[in-house]
Amino acid sequence: MPPRSAPTPATFGQRLRATRKALGLTQGQLGVRMGLPEDTAAVRVSRYETDVHTPDPETAQRLADLLGVPLAYLVTADERMAEVILRFSRLTTQHQDLIVKTLRVMQDGDGDGDDQKPEATTAPAKVTRRSKPR
């Protein structure tokens, strides 16, 4: 069996750090690319990476854009979802469409999606409660 790769980090900060390092950037370099002053750039990025501070949505999006990853990859808490988001984002539009169609078929048994409203495809499944046995 081939060796398993290390699991994807689970927090925004951990994914931010891993992605920055994979690109060969220092904290200071990333901060400066964000438009931060050189004397505070590394400290600010360090605080994001250690989850001491959480960036506002606009800053988080800017970080994702600079790192070339979807924001959803950085913020999801589920490691499998993070991998799916990252891999999906690297596919061509044609392959993304094929994956979406395949998911529809797997879930609904229908790949055309014509009979569903867009909001219906993203709505959570209805949860029903069981009554307590007597």
C-alpha cells in the first residue's frame, strides 16, 4: 500500500501557513504583498497563522487570492472537504462540470439538474426527529 500523505491542517491559520510555505514565501513577504507595511507584515501574518487573530472576510479573500487557493479551502474545518475544494479548483471548467454532474447523479439519480431550482441543490436535507420509544 502506498504511504499516506499527511492530513490537511484543520484551521484557517494552519492551512494559511502550509500554503504560504509551499509557495516558498516568508510571513513578511506575504504581508507585504497584502499591502502591509514591512515593519508589521510578518507579525500580522504570524497572528493569522497561529489563530491569534482572524482576518476579516475581505482580508481572508485577499490572502486566498495571493496564495492562489479558494477561500473555502482556507476556512473549511473538514479535511476531506478541504482536499476536494483544492483539487476541484485546479480542474478545468469542463472537468468541474463533469464532477458536478456526477455528484448529482450519485445523489439524485439524475444528472441534468433541469428540474431542480438552484437553491434546492444547496439546501440541507430535511432532518426528522424520531419519537422516543415508550
